Amino acid sequence: MDIQTIIIGIIIIMCMCFVGLRIYRLLSGKGKSACDSCAGCALKNACEKKVENVKK
Amino acid sequence: MKLSELKTGEKGVIVKVLGHGGFRRRIIEMGFIKGKTVEVILNAPLKDPIKYKIMGYEISLRRQEAEMIEIISEEEARNTNSATSLYDPISENIPVTEEQMKALAQGKRRTINVALVGNPNCGKTSLFNIASGAHEHVGNYSGVTVDAKEGFFDFQGYHFRLIDLPGTYSLSAYSPEELYVRKHIIEETPDVIINVVDSGNIERNLYLTTQLIDMNVRMVIALNMYDALQNSGNTLDIKKLSQLLGVPAVPTISRTGEGIDELFHVIIGLYEGADFMGQKEEIQNEALQEYRKWHDAYVPDHKYGSHKEEENDFTPKNFIRHIHINHGPELERSIEAVKKEIGKIENIRHKYSTRFLAIKMLENDKDIERRIISDMPNADTIIDIRNKEAERLKAVMNEDSEQAITDAKYGFISGALKETYTDNNQNTEMFTRIVDSIVTHRIWGFPIFFIFLYIMFEGTFVIGDYPMQAIEWLVGVIAQAAESFMPAGPLKDLVIDGIIGGVGGVIVFLPNILILYMFISIMEDSGYMARAAFIMDKIMHKMGLHGKSFIPLIMGFGCNVPAIMGSRIIESRKSRLVTMLITPLMSCSARLPIYLILIGAFFQSHASLVLLGIYSIGIILAIIMARVFSKFIVKDDDTPFVMELPPYRMPTAKSVLRHTWEKGVQYLKKMGGIIMVASIIIWFLGYYPNHEQYSTQAEQQENSYIGQIGKAIEPVIEPLGFDWKMGIGILSGVGAKELVVSTLGVLYAGDEEVSSENLAERLNITPLVAFGYMLFTLIYFPCVATIVAIKQESGSWKWAVFTAVYTTVLAWIVSFLVFQIGKLFM
């Protein structure tokens, strides 16, 4: 196995971890709030409020 | 006496609960209902809180809260009883039965304190005189420099104490009258307020009404001098107006006494019923029975229910409900920030609506600041937040917060009147009215809306083309550099075909998305979007969908996730659900690159029209599905609401650029994150296994992991005219819609320079298939984030899964029909 294949292997494992973590965070509601997906949106405030309510 | 005055071990029967609507509702929900016996169990060492026993439960109340509950105590009952007969021996130990106490409490409850509030010269005093009639006892109550008249009269078994407050245009702290009226409402807590409105000058008069709504008081509107309105040829849909404001409105003519009986009928109904609404806003049976019994006993000339207003009072919901006047996203954000800080102090909540205080603070109301806020322990923080928010508003809206609130309130009134009031004598039209009469015209409104959309898309294509070419060139240069400097091998292929092919294929659309956002921002800030929502509202109503739904739906053009969260503005759960279910059909900005790439390749001569068509199909499908869902799956009555029509305003460059900039940053973050990662994974799956063993790249891809997956799903998508690579694009789009283009970029990457145009050329499909593919990506499974948002908002996976399934099935059916029928003609 050459060095390039090993590097690609590491990159792929990191990518899979990234995707897995994203899915886990999304489904469990942990980590960054969903409001991050609407940074420029006028409803961001309402969205943040909702998240606060959920946290309470 | 007040509940707080009872000593430990003493009992009393509740007569009524005073205070603003929010407080009353909370106290009543705790069980402190009229006619119920309450006993003091324990006074805490500092006499606060106090523990009570009511309906078998033990509940603690703060002393200040208990002060807002009027009761009749055993001692009072005993005194009242003993005073009734001169011959009975007076004894402290005469037992008073609970039934006797309840009867006395019921009698005491029949005194209703009513305050008349209205603009100067709206006929308040005439109404006061005609109502109190020959029985009046007029006294003078002096305020600082103003007077209020008091009158008493009996009507249908109730004793009315009528207070005629001085005329005022608003409840701000500018004049002594305004201060006096406000103080009276807060300190004296009248049971019901009659908001007298001059029907001939309804728009200006309703401004005061909106402030009373903010205060959350129990209120009825007397549309006074109604004959003047009728004679002028103008018309007003009173029922609709009542529904929109959540306040019953009764037409009256003080001069002749017309409508006065009806007005006081409504007041009795409101007083007896408003606090006892169930969850579906129907009156609770117990309260209704009691009211009916009383009515039948004291009003012998007709049975309960034989009057029109009695039917109206109780049967239809929506007449009596507390609404929040929507001041627009920026102001609401500020109100919420100030309200949150004020709400931290529990002690004031029983007396004031925190929302009202927050609005007043933003209006720079010095009286509220001095009398209420400055006494609070967190006064400095509240004032700090207010100042910061005021500065923010000034920067964003280009006007001070006070003016912005006034504008928003007039926007609300304008929206309410647009739906209910027909002015047949418009001779003094202002700019807003002239423009509104055109853009919200029942026939021309729609073409104008679509022309605006067309201009938006044309701008997205034409203006976006230049920076797009520049980015394409840059991507090409980077790819060339990688080609020249990197040694051959899988790592080089990963960088060129995977990362540059994937991310580069999507990033070129950044300018287009920014331009789209800029147009949306301009349409929102100028006030046109509210008009667009207004004209669509009527269609929404016809389709069985809540009118409010169009606001989150419009948000859906940007991103479906906040749109679904935005559906929380809809009170009715079922209407909310329908809105959530159809939101994914609104084409979000992530889908734009797919359209741009396919339209650019196959429909260049009619690019904007085709794009407009795609968006329109999304809207039409959303409307149709809303009809289907509200008819067969989730049924609900429509709750009316006011679609605000704010005055037109020149959008500020700062606000537009801020929205656009934030979107740009977010897009770039996505490029560096999930898009890049997904592109690498797709490349890996398309590169392995056994990359070197095949002679052509096509053969290699077909035998790769992704090729095998693609071949497995091919039978499902073949009837739609899609090949397996397009199928993989669809599969990856489940994560995020941008991934469709990046995936196609990776899968169709050849040896030539990677750019979108080349990708479009490499797509070996017909325009018909391209159109079907665009429709499929428009309709099918929104994206994981949207599905999770639906789950969070609906509270269950059931609706999230349902959305995923129905959108995908619908997408398949639509694309199938387009392809199969289209084939017959092409």
C-alpha cells in the first residue's frame, strides 16, 4: 500500500467521522443550534427563541 | 375584600380576578375560579407567599397576586346576612354555610366596572349619558388636571359602574390625559373596557385599540356614530374585524341609543365568559350554565340565545382572544430582548403585561421608566438592553424605535382594514394607498408579483453571470495548477476530481445566490413582500390553509429550516402542521445551482421564464397539497389574523448588505464543511475499488462502489429518464441540495478543465429529462436538516417521515408524467 493510498484512507476516515458527528448532532439536538443554518434569515430571532425554549 | 387580607384558617368565596388577561388566565388555570371556596392554610414567616387550599389542592400565591383576587369572606357574609333582618340576634358565631357564601359572592359579582376609553370627540360622553340614562349618578373624579365621570345603572340583573375617561389619541406619556387613562387602566383594573371608536375615522381611532391590545385588557369595541359610516357609502365587515382583532365589535349610534343594549349584552358575555374559555376557545360548560341560568331568571322577556349577539359571543371562537400585534422581525426581536429581561422580575408580572412594558420602553416612555422600571433591581440592565436595541433599530431601520413601532402599528391597522373596510370615497390617497391599490389589486396583483419574481430571476442570471465567469476562471486556474504541480496518483485525482470538481462546481453559484438573497431582502425591507403575502393570503384561505402560512412559506425561498421554525407564528397546531408539510415544496436557495446549471445548458434562450416556471410549480404544488392535507389528513378551522401592511420604505443599504453578507459567509462555511467532505466521499466511492483495472473511466465508474449503488437504484429512476449518475446525485442531495451539483461535478468529471459549463455539456441528456430532473430535485426529500426541523417542531418522527415519503413519491410521479407525456410530443 503506497503513501498516497494511506493518506486517502485517513482523509476518508476523517470525513466519515465528520459526517457521523454531524448526523449525531442533528438528531440528538446537541452541538450547534439549528439557527446556524439560517444566519441571514429574518426569522433567526424567532428560531433562537425556540431553541432557548427547548433548552429550558 | 381581597384574598390577601384573609388570615390563616379563614375561608372565602372568590368573586372575581382582576388584572390583565395573561395574569387572569394563569390564576384561573390554577383553579382560582369565581364561586370557588378558598381557605388560607399557611402564611409564610414574612407573610409571603401564602398557601391556599382550593378544590382539594394546596397552592401558594404571592401576596401581590392574592391582592388581585376579590373575595367574600365568612365575616363579610355573616355581616351581610345579619344585616338583612333587624330581628335576628347579632352574633359572631352564627355559622354561614358555604352555599350562602357562594350566593353572596355571585350577587357581588354582578357589579361590573366598565371604563370608556377613546379618542376625543368620538362620542364617548354621549354613549356614557345614554347608557347610564335616567339612573345616572354623575360624580367627579379629579386626576392631575383631568377629570373622569362616574355613572351607575342596572341592566339585565347586573349593576354597572361606568367610568368615562378623558379622550386620548394614544396611551403614550405625552399628555396628562394619556397618563391618566393609562394609570386608571393599570391601577383600577376595570372589568371591561369599552373602546369607543369613531366609525368615520376608523384608521386613526384603531391606533389606540392596538395599544389596548398590547395591554391585554378585556375589551369591547363600540363602533360609534356608525350611521355616519353607513351614510358615507363606505362599508365595514364588523364580524371579520372582530375576528382579526380578537375583540368583539358592536356598531352603536349614541345619538339615538341604537346598539347600546347589544353592547352591554356583549359586555356581560365577555365579563362572564372570556376567562373561561377552554383550549379550543369555547366557553366552559360550568360558566355557560351559570350565565344562562342567571340570564333566564333576570331577563324574562326572552330566552338565552334568542339575541343575535348572544349567539355571536359564545359559539364562534376567535372573537375573544388575545392577539400579539406583529411589529415585524426587527422590532419583535428588540421587544423580545427587553421583555425577557423585564420578565425576570416576577413581582411585576401580576400587574403589567411584560410585552406592554417592553414596547413602552422601546418607545422611550419616561413615565414607565421612572415609575416602574427604575424600581426594579435589574433596571440598569433593562435600560442598557433598551438603548442597545434602540441603536440597533436605528441602524437597521433608519428610524428611531418609537417611530418604527408607530409605523408597525399603522401597518397592522392598514392590513386589518384592507380586509374589512371598503372606502368608496377615496379622494385623499397617499403614496402607500396608490401603490397598494395597484400591487394588491385583485386581478393585477398576481401578474405584478410574478413580474417581480421574473425580474429577480433575470437579475440572478444576468448580473450573476459576470462574477460567475470570474469564479469559474479561478477554479480553472486552481485545477490547472494542481494538474501541473501534483505528482500523478490517487491524491491528485482526489484534489482535482473530488475537491475541485465537487466544491468548485457549487461555489461558482455563490454570486447568484447572493443576488437572489439581495432581491429577497430588498422586497422584504421595502414592504413589498408583505403585499405579496397579502395577495397570496386570499388563495391560501380558499385552499383551506391558514393565511399566516404564507409568511413562513416565503421564508422557505431562502432556506426551509427557518421557514419550518417560523411556522410557530401560527396558533392552530393543525394549520402549523400543514404549513410544515408543504414548506419543502418552496424552492430553497440550495436548489438554485441545480436549476442554473441545467437551465444554462438546455434552456438558455428562456432561462428566467423556465426558472420562474420551476418556482411557480413549487408554489402551485404547495397550494394543492395544502388543500389535500387540510381536507383529508389534518382538518382545522381557520383562525383569522391581520396580515400587516407596513408603509413602503426605502430599504437601507446596511440592512440589505448585512443579510446578503451573512448568507455569503454561511454559504462559504458550507462549502468548506459538508460540501467538501461529501464530495470527497463521493469521489472515493466512485474511484474504488480497482481503479487501475479498467480501460475507460466510464467502465471504471460503473464498477465502482457508487456505480454499484447507482445501478441498484437505476430501475426506479429509469422511467423518469435519469441515468444512474443522476440517481446518485439525487441520493446525495438527501444530505444537502447543493450536493446534487457537487456530486454530478465529481461523477461527470473528465479529463478536461473542471467548470460548470463543461459539466453541463457532459450531461448527456435531453432538455425534457433536464426539466424532469429539476422538478424532481424541487419536490423530493427536502434535506436532512429540514426533516429534523419538522420532527422538532411537530414533536414526532411521524410527520417527518411522512414528509420524506410524500415528497419523494410526489416527485417521482410528477417527473414520470413530465417525461412520459413529454416523450409523446418530442
